[in-house]
Amino acid sequence: MRVLLAVSALFLLTGAAPKRDWSQTARILPSGAYLIGNPAARVKLVEYASYTCSHCADFSVKSEPVLKRQMIASGSTSLEVRSFIRDRLDLAAAILARCTGPRGFSATSSAIFAAQPQWLERGIEYQQGNAARLNMYPAAAQIRANADGSGLTAFVKARGLSDAAINACFANQPEIDRIVKLTADAPKEIDSTPTFYLNGRLVPHVGWEQLEPALRKAGAR
């Protein structure tokens, strides 16, 4: 009887154990890219993305409920994010997204994409109104000025990033060089963003509507 009760208790405890949410797991790869999810996932998705790309923002918003909250969360799928820098505002956004570290990168990246219509418009207006002055700044100061002028700095501060952390990230030239190098090292076949590789195979010029069936066919769940 005692053995039966012990087995029953063990079953109940095992059944009640929560499943791991792999969407909360992220790390920086040696290349500088961010890997979100289970490193041993069966389905491996690589995305070359730009924060000033409207198609990338559309993909991020539309895919979030299924890609991150289901496929990545389950451990069946991983997402490797490689920045493909197009302009100074894009680089500023990439620096700030990564400034939150592995624990905050995924959520911050998604939030920056979701708010893109607001900060990008403001950033373009800031650049146009301050072009002569900005051109007098050193390159690093231009990136920081774009972050401030677009509202991106205030945006991440509202999410809990401190002034000290932000200043440190913009002063970290080796890390900024790693971000830029991801673009320099990108395959020549990449001619737009977002561009995806699914288990090593190029999947160009698609949105979430086209990519979701391909992911499911590959085993994402």
C-alpha cells in the first residue's frame, strides 16, 4: 500500500512539473549573433534582420505569438538573429537591443520592432533637421545622437535600462564592431531583409505567412 501511494505521489509530482519555456533562453554566439531558444532544437531558423526594415517589423509582430510563444518555447525551434545593418538608426537600435543582455534581448528586440513606426519617423525627422550638425560629429557620437533624437534611448530607459548601462554600451567599440561585422560577413546572396535560413537552407523573400508552413513541415510545434 505504501509503495502504491509513493508511486502515485511521484506520478502526481512528475505530472505537475512545469515544462521549460525555451523562449526565455538566449545567448551570444562567438559570431556575435544572438541565439534564442533550445540550442539542440530540431528546427534551426536564422534571420538576417534590420530594425529600420518595415518588413522585419511586420514579421516580428505577426510571428511573435506562434514562433516565440509556441515553437521556440516548446524547444522544437531555435532562432538565431543576425543583424544586417542598413543605416545609423538601425545600428543604434541594434546596440540598445543587445544592451539588455541575453535575458532581455528577445523581449527588447520585439518591443523595438513593435514601436518602429513611432521612433523611425521621429528619427528620420531628427536626421533631416540636424544633418549639418550631425555630420560634424565623430561616427560614434552620430550613432548616439540618432538614438537620443529618435527616442530610442528614452524607449529602452522606460523598459528599465539605466543611463550607466546605455553609456557603457555606446562606448563599447569592440561590441559595436561585432554587430557591424555580422553584416560584413553575411552571404552575398542576401539582398534584402528579412532573409531566412531554415536548417541551413536559404528561404528568401518570405513573410510569416509563407514561413510558418515551412517551419511546421520541418517539425516546429
